[in-house]
Amino acid sequence: MQNNERTKASQKITLIGAVVDFLLAIFKVIAGMLGNSGALIADGIHSFSDLLSDGVVLYAAKHANEEADEDHPYGHKRFETVATLGLAIILAIVGIGIIYDAIERLDNPNVLSHSMLLFGVTVLSILSKELLFWVTIKVAKTYKSNMLKANAWHHRSDALSSVVVLVGIFGSLNGYPYLDGVAAIIVGLMVMAIAWELGLNATKELVDTSIDIKKWKNSEKSLV
């Protein structure tokens, strides 16, 4: 019963996140194109990448609580661990992408237009993704799911990247076109640090497996 509740809760919050990610991606790309903001377009692509992580979480949530079978005598919990590692890798890639995009913006600052549209979409992204972070992290703590915790931090990485975009828009409109690049590099490093921590913990869980004592003893005898 507990496993079914855990699966349903994981799937529900992930589906909500996927819908929000899709809508935000559309809004950001359109607003970025209208306002000549490469940063907001890149942030929209970032939101599309979140859909990939949502798909990974949905798949893992479905299989992680399946009963043990012949191929998986200890159950399917490793599905969740592998998914957490996958999300950590995605976060690392996102962090590298943020830094790369920041360097591009340092070299080629853009003149923006439709400032209110850019501000509105960016603030909407920050608020919605931060809300998703807190809701997802609550579910993750309730059901002790590292996978959902990783996805929650993925939501926050999107919120942080949107903060960078907001700073960049504000700086560009007030004579500081390079301000967003510096902030983006800092945020990119923060995202990579989160990815490292989540990935390291998942890797420790994956390598912490038991060995067949009988086979080990037989191999020891064969060596004597």
C-alpha cells in the first residue's frame, strides 16, 4: 500500500512539473525571440531539457517499487538510484551549458526590446519553478526519494537560470550588458556542485552491493 502511494505521488508531482516545463519552454522561446534575448531563448531550451528528466523520473517511479523477481531478487530499488545518477548527469550538462552560454553573452551582448514581456515571462518562470521545487522536495522527503530530490533540484536550477536571465535583462536595460554573464557563471558552478553531490551519493549506492560469499570462497580455494 505504501509503495503504491509512493508511486502515485511521484508520478503526480512529476506530471505536474512536466506540464509546467512545457508551457514555460514555449513562453520563454517566443518571448526571447520577440525581445531579442538569447539568454531567455537558452533558458527556454533549458526548460525543454527538463522534460527529459521528467520522463526519466516517470519511468523510474513506475518500476522502482515493483516486486522482486528472478532477475532482480532484491527488488527494483536500483531503478531509482540509476535515475538519480542520470539526473545528476543532466544537471551537470545544464551547468556546463549555463557557463558556456554566459561566456557567449560576455562576448556578444544583445540590445533588448519588449522589456515588460521579457520581465513578465522571466518572473513567471522563477516563481513557478521555485514553487515546483518546494512541492517536489516535500514529496521527496515524505517518501524518502532521492530521485525526486534530484528532480526538485533540477527545478531549482531552472529557477536559478531564470534569475540569471532577469539580472541580465535588468543590466542590459541599465547600461550593464555584461552583468548577466558573470552571474550566470556563478549559477552554473552552483548547479554543477549540486550535480556532483547527487551523483556521488547515487554512485556510492550503486557500488555498495553484496557479493556471493560461496562463489568468493570457492574462488579463494581455487587460488590456493
